[in-house]
Amino acid sequence: MMKKILAVLLGACMLLGCAAFAACGGGGGGGGGGTGEEVDITYWNLLTGADGTVMRQMVEDFNEEYEGRIYVSEQSANEDVYYDNLNLNIPIGRGPDVAIMHSYRVQSYANQGLLYAADDLISQAGIDMADFPEQIVQSLQFNGSTYAIPLDMHPLGIYYNKTLLAQYGCEVPTTRSELIAAAQKADNAEGGVWGFPIASGWPSDYTYTTALYQFGGVEVKDGDQPGFNTEAGRSALQSLTDLLHTYHLSPTSLGNDQDLMYFRSGDALFHINGVWMLNSLKTSNVDFGVIPLSRMFNPESDTVAVRSHTFVFPRQNRQDDEKLAAAAEFVKWMTENSHVWATAGQVPASARARETQEYKDLEYVHDFGDVSTFRIGVSSPFYFEAYTPIYSRIVAAMQTPSYDAVLLLNQAEEEGIKLVREAKEMLGQ
């Protein structure tokens, strides 16, 4: 209950802040007006953890470099509050000048007319879209226009405790069978070491997506319909839940971050989490390494699901070309300096950033897999409606050894179809 109250208060505070920003510098003709004065722009993001600290510093560095020309005012909030605020403020023209948005949401916002097409801004700012993976760029296009510029790619990986692995006499696993065999060496009992604690909530949906890809499945088919209710979808679910129900590598019904706590305290041999968790785990006393999720669900596939933080330009009550140009210049600077962003535990989308010595010298981040194995989500303006109903069913399957996969996937598919239909009706499509 307290968390809900805090979330509401945070959302209310952010809304008040948004109104203040809109009154002071949003959407109107201020911020320079062609007079050579400093252009003030607002920037919202959902980076609130250790990665947020790096983002704060990057914004400060940009403001220092562009002093007298562009000033970026930044606001951040946790993901749920963040998207609620975008949904409330962009339709009334009170959103930020530039915002971070997950790649799989971009087409939905573009379809609703909530974003400016970015093609002219990209051209004017000199942003080279060929510097980014083609599949990500394509996922950010809608009706022939580009609506976002990618910042990064963030995969999941498997963290392992080097000390425990040596204690049990195991090599670093490279296949699913080796992973399970090593994890089974642990006590797998309360009060002892667990081989592979896995939370039934986050990031199980993200983990499932990699498994789905490795079995040849897709989240969305035919542009806007649930695509997971297939043999591939059932195999993916079984490969994930078998770790709990068949091999008993984890307690059941672990809440969010309980699996992380096992690993941080030295009571887990393996742990699934994102590249963004690197900085947090570096502060633990665990001597850890990382292996990719490649071949960990289907031994024949190296594919790893990734998502991307992207920059978008929300529509305003009145288009201000000067602010848009300044926002595009900010985005260009951020992508060109994304080797710095990589220190937050992210893989730069920019190929040039990945070629810098600064990036090459980073620990761990390269161990999450080769970029060629990364796969971005299916492009669809109804991705969220069509795919997210599977999330609660994954949780149910992970918590229930006797789950009925056919029933759960049927339910998720039916709900997805309904949500897509309702979304289309609201948009008059």
C-alpha cells in the first residue's frame, strides 16, 4: 500500500513539475526565438538507478559544453510512473521536448500521433542512422517515417559466482546442459546455496522472450496479433519453468529482486539479470563473471532478446523548430558519447561507440554476447497490447508446477486479441 501511495505522490509531483516546465519553456516561442539566446529544452527519462547517475553526469557535461547555446533540464521517474506521465501529458501538449522511450513502444506512440517524425531533425543534426543496427532502426519506423534514435541495447545475461563455481569443481558453462549440471552441484535447499534462483516476476517476461526467439517464435504476428500461442511458445515456457519444476534449481514464488539478493549475498551459483545490473553487482563482495543467454534454452540457437532505450520528440501544443533542433543536437551528442553511457552497464547502439578504446576496455559488458546475436522486438503499433498478456501467465507457470501451458497461452492470446481490438476502436482504426 505504501508503495502505491509513494508512486501516486511521485506521479503528482512530476505532473506539477511538468506543468512548471511547460509554463517556463515548453512548446512556445521562447528559448532563443532566433535571437541567439540560450535554448532551454526539457528531457524526461526513466533512468533512476545506478544508470541514472551516469545519465545525470552526461547531461551536466552536455550543458557545460553547450553553455550559452543549449540548456537541458532533466527529470526522471521509475518506469510505471514515467509512462503514466507521458500518457497524461503528451496528448495535451505538455510533454518534454525530448524523452527516452523503449523501442517496442515507439510505433504505438507514433500511431497515436503523439510523436514528431524525426527524419528532418536527423538530417539537420547530421545523425548517421547507418551507425546503428538496421533491425533497431527499422523497428523505430512507422508509415515510412523514423520516429526515434537509438541510444543502446540492453540484453539479459547469466551472472555466475566464480568462487562457488571453483568450489564445486565446475567449468564456466557454455550450453544449457552444462549450466544445469553445474547448478545441480549446489545444495538447492533452504539455508544452503541455490544453483539458480529465479524470480517469478521481473525479468521473467524478458527471459521468456529470449527463449521464444531461440525456439523460432515471435511475440506478434500479422502486424498486430498475439504470436506466442504456438509450439515455439509452449517450448519456450517449458524450457524456462523446467529450471524450477523439473531441475529444482530455485525456490518457487521468489519475488522481484529476491533472486538478486541470493546472488549478492553469495548464496547463489547463477543469476539472470540485465547488463544494467553490472554497476550494482560490482559493489557486492561477489567475485562474478557473465555468460550470454545464447543456447541456454535451445542448444541450436544463439539468439538473445534485447530492448533499446531510444530518443523521441513528443508533440507539443505549438511546434517550436528551434527547440526541436536543439533537442536533436542533444540526441546527436548523446549517441556520439554513448561509450560513456556504456559505463552505466549498457551496450551502445552506435557501432562507432563500440569501436572506441574506452568501450573496449570496459569489463563484463562484452560478455553478454556478440551484437550479431542480438534481436530486437517485433515491430508493431500494438506490441504492448498483443504481447504483455503473456507476462502474468509466465508468472503463474513459474509458481505452479502443475500448470496447464495450453490453457495459459490460450488465455493470454484471447486477452491480447481483445486488447488490440479495444485499442483500435479507441483510435478509430
